[in-house]
Amino acid sequence: MLGPRPTAAGPAETDDAPLTAPGATRAMEAVLERVLEARLRQARDTDAVFAHEMAERVAAFVRRGGKRLRTAFVWCGWRAAGGSGDADAVLRAGAALELLQACALIHDDVMDGSPLRRGGPAMHVDFAHGQRAGRTSGRAYGSAESFGTSAAVLAGDLALAWADDLLTETALASPYGPRLYDEWRAMRTEMVAGQYRDLRAQASGSSGTEEALTIAVLKSARYTVARPLALGASLAGADARTLGAMRAAGRCAGLAFQLRDDLLGAFGDPALTGKPADEDLRARKLTPLLAVAVRLAEAGGDQDAAAVLAPNAEALPGHTVERMRAALERTGARGEVEARIADLAASGLRHFGATGAAPAVRREFAALVERAAGVAPRHAEELV
């Protein structure tokens, strides 16, 4: 029995009442903390230096949090498919997703050369700082940057191992274990595929809209919403129709989330996002936002915007991030992406309704989509 559970409003949720999505997220945090403590004990038994310098860094990074959206979507998927009673497997699946997210972020920052994450130094930067200070061996030799990169790759691998161990343990203990593991296995492959397509697009200087959308769906939409919903639904024994509606809802809501993230990457406040606001623009990373802007600039004959947004523009003088932002506004790309986010959020809500979820669960899903996409889904008021 989970016992009384405090809610955001103050009163306790009793064992007879189902958790809300925020309550499930808080309960997952407690599960995650127990998992991290167990993994740290194992690391200390293995090697003290590894435990102190590697495992504790990974645990600290995971504890620094993030939106924890994936856990909330796992919960919504489980409840929408009729899940009730003991939620331990759902919470453990959510904790495994948080560990997998740590792996993805650590590796992504290495590949992008990002200096900041979650309001602090990215993992490879933190390791490099430690090497420069001589903390790792008393004296520092060689390239601190090279050490930081290599150590961060291992840190990401460790987070992935912890995630896989936890998900496997959960699957083995569940009557729906094979379904759960199938969703997990597909999600991991999609993540790698999306990351590779991202790297490939940067290397080739691609600016195509379809390629940008493919990357966004593989790397973010499925991983952030669609697969978490399906993981939760699988733990409730959902049928094929329900899973299909979950995946459709998740693809729409997840793509809305990624488009919002693209806008924050170009125009956001680093104090709120925890990462530089101009990073994607400086790298000319292929995002749907950038691809839409290039298309609109070329269609409208805006040669200045097309030039400043082109993949090779970084080699030209005067092509600053400020000019890129102005081009995103002037071409109408920012407005078009905002409108697309609203459409996708509304479509996600419609698809989720087709799962047969109770009104209370649909309202929670709508609130999560609003939080992820930064826009209230149209017609959400019908769920009140």
C-alpha cells in the first residue's frame, strides 16, 4: 500500500483514490531516489573513485530534474487504458525514462558542444573543469576537453545501463512485461535514429522541411510523448485500438512540444530554459522552425533572409544571431510555427479522446499538453 499521498493542494490522496499526474510524478521521484541510492551503493562496492567521480555525478544530474513530463505521460497512458490499483510498475517505468533522458541529454550535449544543461555546466564541461583543477589525479595532464568528452560519454552510458536495468526488472515482474519491453526497445532505436539523422543533417547542410520533421518526430515526438503513453498503456494491457490512438495523440502532442522547444531555443530566456537561447541558431541546427523560415524566404524572394539562414552562412561576415532572429520573424516562420503548435495540440487532444479515457484523465492530458507545448489545446474546455 502506498499510504496517504500529499497533493499539491494540501489534502492527502488516500489509497482508495487514484493519483493525479502531478501526484504520480512526486511518487516517481521517491522511487527514483531509491533506485539511485541502490545504484550508488553498487558503484561504491565496485570502485570508490568511479563511484565518487562518475556515478555520483550522474546521480546528481538526474536529481537536478527537468520537467518530468515523460513520467506524467506514462501515468496518463496507464489511466486512459483502464489502469488502477498498484502503480509501482508505472512509477518504475517513469523512473527508467528519467534515467534514459539523462543519457540522451549528456550525449546530446557532447555532440552539440553545449556548455549548459539544467541551469548548470553540461556533463562534459563539468568533467573538464575537474580535470583542469586536478581533482581527478592530483595533477592534470593532457587535454581537459578530451578528458571531459570521453568521461561524459561514459557517464551517459552509465545512465543508460541504469535505465535498462530498471526497465528490465520492471518488465520481468509484470504480466505485461513483453509488451512493455517491446515499446522500450523500439523507443531506444528511434532515439538513436533521430540523433543520427540530426548529425547527418548538420554535416550535409540540409534545410529541408520534411527532413526536419522526420528528425523532430524520431528524436523527440515519439520519445517524449508517444512512447511514454504507450508504455503506460501497455502496463494496463491496452488493446491495439487504444494503443493506436495513444500513439497518434502522442505524435501530435510530442511534435507540438518539439516545435515549442525550437522556439525557446531561438527566442527563449536562458534563465528559464537552463540552456543558451542562441545555441541552435549559432550551430544552424536543422529544426522545423529553421526549415520553414528558409522555405518562406525563398518563396517570398527575401534574399537577405535566405542568405542569413542558409547552412553555410556562418562563414560569411555579419550574419549574426540577431539577424537570424529578425529573419525568423520577418518571413513569418515564427507565426507559422506557433499556429502549427496550436493545431497539433488540438489534434493530440482529439486522438487521446479516442482512447476512451475518462474525462478526468483527458483533462490531465490536456493540462500536460498545455505545459509541454505552451498553448492550451483548443476545445479543452469541453472536458470540464
